[in-house]
Amino acid sequence: MADDAPCPVLIPCGVDLVGAANTMRSGGDDPRLMGLPLINRTPWDDGADLDRADLSPWFNPFLSHFAADARRCGGEVRVVRDDGAVTGLMVSDPVERVASVFSRFRAIAEPFVRDRGPFGLYSEFPFEPSGEVFDILTLSLTEGAPSHRFRHPLRPFSAKDLPEVLGLLREVYGVVNERWFDQLPSPTEAGFLSEVDGRIAGIGWVSLARRRARLHSLTVRAPFRRMGIGTDLLFARLLWAHRSGALDVLSEISQRNPGSLTVAARGGLRRVGQIYFYPPL
């Protein structure tokens, strides 16, 4: 789910999760310790619920976007409710076998992580054994468009690029859910790519939701790294986000990827939090 990761959707299919109790209010309260009953997860069927939900310090504007993408890709969307309000969300991709859980309550996130099975899973809560740490980075766009001198020609992704883009992603990541590309580009999802000698050298994506933008899925072929292509793709997406009315941007980058962190720093992004990736069991 990061700018240097393969999954465009912050999104284990088939996880058997139970959620928080109706009367649970504090993020530190564990309903099992409180002696309260647990509520089974339910399918999501109302985007407006997620527009009103407060499940994350960073990703609230994108929850409906994530859920719609997961459903469009053939994945699963599950919610946990407290007196009718959504207090937890799980979205998954059955092809790439990755999922994300969003909640302010540790007790909701923990069963997802513990019972994730053959799926990798993202959570904003740290658990033991520890997961891979991704830094959450943000940048305000309220003071104007970012300035950058591009070193390489770039152009927007179009549907005719899909075969070669899929080839690039499979070369780097292996399995890719082709359904994610249906109906792209769109007013809320854009991609930019760089070509070298007639071959796609790199691509990156940007999502827009409620005047917030998220940079994700930056991919550069190995022979073309350290040439400034990643930096160019970063600024192309920042400019698109600004022109599209975004007030700020966020991205997630693994601490194991110092190259991408350096690129983000060049663009002015600064770390504000962390999210954790737990590999398949």
C-alpha cells in the first residue's frame, strides 16, 4: 500500500474477524478484558457510512475509495459497527493476497492481524512479532504548486499503456490484479509514466479523495533507477494533486527503502506517523 509497494489499494480475503463491543468507547479498552460480547463483522454496503467514519488519523478521506477499489477488484469489504456507526473496516485483494484494517480500536485490529492466514496485512497498530514499518509522510499544498526541473519526459497513463504497464509490474512484483485498472484513468485516479528508448521505465499513481491526495505504487525498472525518474514521477503527481484541488498529500514508504524515502524528502514530504505490514503466516 505504499508508494514503493505493488498494491494500489490499501487493502485477507476470508479472514474470520470479530469486532468490538457495542459499548466500547476507548481505543485502549479490550472488550475481552471488559467481559463484553463481541460483534461479528458484516459486509459493507453503504459508502456514506465510510464517509462519516473516523477510523484513522491519516486515511479517513480515502476509506470509501479503498472500499470501492477492493469491491471493484473482486475483493472483500467488511465493517464493524458500534450502535450503527462504523468502528472498523477491512478491505482485501484476493489476487495480490493483501489486506488492510482501519480502526481506532486496537481490539478490532488485533484479530485481523492474528488470523490473517495466507494474506499480508497492513495495520496502524504495532503487534508482536513486529511487522515491517512504513513511514507515513505528508506535504501541504496550500502554499502553492511545488517547483521542479524535470530531467525526463513524462506523460499520463492511458488505457493503451496497460499491456506494457502490467509487464513492468509483474517483472517487479509478480502477481498483479488486472481488474484494478478497469476504468482508469479517472478524475480521482491518475498515473504518470516515463519512457526510455521506447520502453516504460517507471510509473507512479495518485488518488484524490475529499481534497486529499495519496501517492502510491511508484515503480521504476532496475536498469533505470538512480537516474532521477522517481523524483520526476513524484513531482508530476504532486503537480496533478495541486491542480486537482488537493490541500495536501500523503504517502507510505517502507523504512527498508531508503531510496524512496530520499526521493520523498526531496519533494518536501515529512514523516508524521507509521503503519505496519504483517506478512502472510
